[in-house]
Amino acid sequence: MAYKITDTCVACGTCQGECPVGAISEGDIYSIDADTCISCGTCASVCPTGAIEEA
Ligand code: SF4
């Protein structure tokens, strides 16, 4: 199980610096590498738009 970023993302970049395993990549909306994610939930807790949810 990994987390995923939905289209509510405004590409603010807040989550990227918080991920302990570097699973989050920049883009028009940010994305999470499911193979790297350890499902810690840190990104979901810091996202200002609530765009990150469990996949
Ligand atoms: Fe990174 Fe944790 Fe978010 Fe997975 S759940 S992308 S490991 S911060």
C-alpha cells in the first residue's frame, strides 16, 4: 500500500521535503513512487489541500 496524490494538488511542494524516503517527484501535480513509499503518512498530514490519500 502506498499513498497517492490526487488532482487537488496545487504543486506547492510542501510534501516533497517531508517524505523520509524521497518518494515524491515534482510535476504539474506531484506524484509518489509507489515502490519507494513506505506508507508512513507524513505527506498526507502536511498537505495544505488534503490532496494525498491512501491508494
Ligand atoms: Fe513518503 Fe511517507 Fe508520503 Fe510515502 S506516505 S510518499 S513514504 S511521506
